[in-house]
Amino acid sequence: MCLARSVLSLLLLLTCVCAQAESSRSLRIEWQPSTLRLVAENSVYARIIRLKSGALLCCYEKGKQCWIKRSGDEGLSWGPERIVTSYAHGKAANPEMLQLKNGALLFCYNERPNDGVSPFAIAITISRDEGERWGDCRRIFEGGKQPSEGCWEPAALQFPDGEIQIFFANEAPYPRSDEQDISMVRSTDSATSWSRAETVSFRAGTRDGMPVPRLLNDGKTVVMAIEDNGVNGRFKPVILCSDVENRWRGRVIGGDSPYRRFALSERLPDEVYAGAPYICQMPNGDTLLSVQSDEGRREAQMVVYVGDEKARAFRRRSVPFALEDGAAGKWNALFVKHSNTVTAVSSTTLQGKSGIWIIDGLVKDAE
């Protein structure tokens, strides 16, 4: 029985191994200018989720605090903003949300001190009523007291058996080398207690950053999009993979690991920056990947690619927002709104207004 289980586990892992594959379908995203909306002015780093009640909830940074806004009409309009958390010794940043299987809303964020005394940290707060009220904030990981020992950009995932994992970029183990890994903490009791941090990925001499995990529709494969400045030149998107049974246990994904692959079907020039990736999967299996890329521009903008059902061979580059020359679009995200509709979320300036902008795109067969 143990041997059979081991063989099955190996086979599942091999399905994740990083051989590139061209999708049998040819897809593109048709962005819809009529759906362009400003969600929140003078704000950055937004994420959108659909609550079990059906409403949309957007979280973001504004000033030194984390905020939310709610939409009851599929993002056409947004209600008043409400503060979730602040941080007395600096800035509350990098907000992310996940509604758990028990209905609780998990909100994780980054404490960034400026006093030289308090530690950089990953913290959480929980709402039992979909964001109307929030519990006490708790740290689940502490880094060092200087930015060179910091921790950044948390993102959460829950597995079918209830285990929650929160991933983050971690400089704390490397205060003198400028290296960075992706670390993770686990909870098996609905976010009540958390494990010690363990390293998921690390490429020696470089920096892994900005993790976004996803459980794929097959129910067997876990992928994570990260930025990696060791693959070729400046930061580029790569995909890390595991399987649900092992879920990163006992393996640090190094630079030459078969469980790490360059995300795009075509190589980008070394001098191109294409960092801060975000990944999602449509109900029909198509995977979408966004990056902030300066390819052909002075400033980075949001770019989106289409991949296959295993998060491989991303291609069919498209640009959701028509930015003026010199404008930037950063800290982007994707939200799957309907079966064939994705919402692009960007911190950018349009129509003379800076803030969180959204636009819908139709994922359809290429003509």
C-alpha cells in the first residue's frame, strides 16, 4: 500500500514537471473599454474576490493603511471605503483576502515598520461577517528590524481538507547577501494557530519574490507564480509546482529544479523587466498570467498572457489598459468574474486620475 501510494505521488509530481507544452486551443483576451472603472483614487496594490454572498470585495493600500470596498453590481459601482487595519509603527501594506470554507474572511498583510525597533512581519485579521467587523490583528511571522531582513507580499491558499497556507517573500535569513526566498506557514485549525515558516523555493544568489499560489481545476496540482531574477537578466515570471498530497513538503525548489519553469512560451530579452506576476484559472481550464512589464516602454504596464490547463506555455500577450506614454501600471491582479470573463486590476493613472482601475476582458477563441 505504501509503495502504491509513493508511486501515485510520483506520477502526480511528474505531471507538474516543467516541460513546456503548446495548448491545443488558440485563445485571446478581448478587453472591453466600456467596462473601465475607477475603484479607489490615490490607492495601490488591489485584489478582488467574490464573497459567498455573491458581492465583490476589493482590498487595497491607501496611505499607510489597508482598506476595502464592496460592489453589489458586478463591479459597475463600488460602495464607500472602509478601513481594515493600520500599523502604529509604520505602514500596513500588501493586503490579500481569502474566504475560508467555514465562511470566515482571512485578511493577510505586511507590517512595514519605520522606527528601526519593530520587526517586519506578516500579520492577519479575520472577519466573521464578510468584512463588516474585524478581529484583533495577529502576527504569524516576524522578520528582522531592517528592510534587508524584511518579509513581503503574503498570499493565501486553502486546500480541500481545510489546511491553509500563507506564502511570502522572505529576506530574513539573508541579511548580508541580498538573497530572498519564498517561505510559507501552515494552519490546520481554521487560522487559529500557525506553523513555523518553511522554505518553499530558493535560487542561490538571487531573489524569488511576490508569490501567488493556485490550486488548479484538476484538484491535484498546485502552482505558484513568482518573480525570479535568476532565470535570464532582470525579473521574469516563473511557475513553481507541486501536488496536493505533498503540497511543498520536504522539498526546496532550487534554481535547477524540475518543479520550477519559465512561465512564457517565448524568451524575453535579458534587459526586459517582467515582474510582480499574478495567476488565475478560468472555469474551463485556461490559465491567465499577468506581469508588470517594461517591454517597449519606459515604465512598466500590466500585460496578460494565456496558458494551458497546467499553467504552461503562456503566450498571446495582451495589454488591458491603454496608458499614455510615461504612465505606469503596477502591482496588478486578475479576478475571474464569470465563465469567460476576467477582470484586470491595476494601480495606474487614467483620465487624469491615479488609483485602482479595473477593466473586463472576454477570453475567447482566436480568429
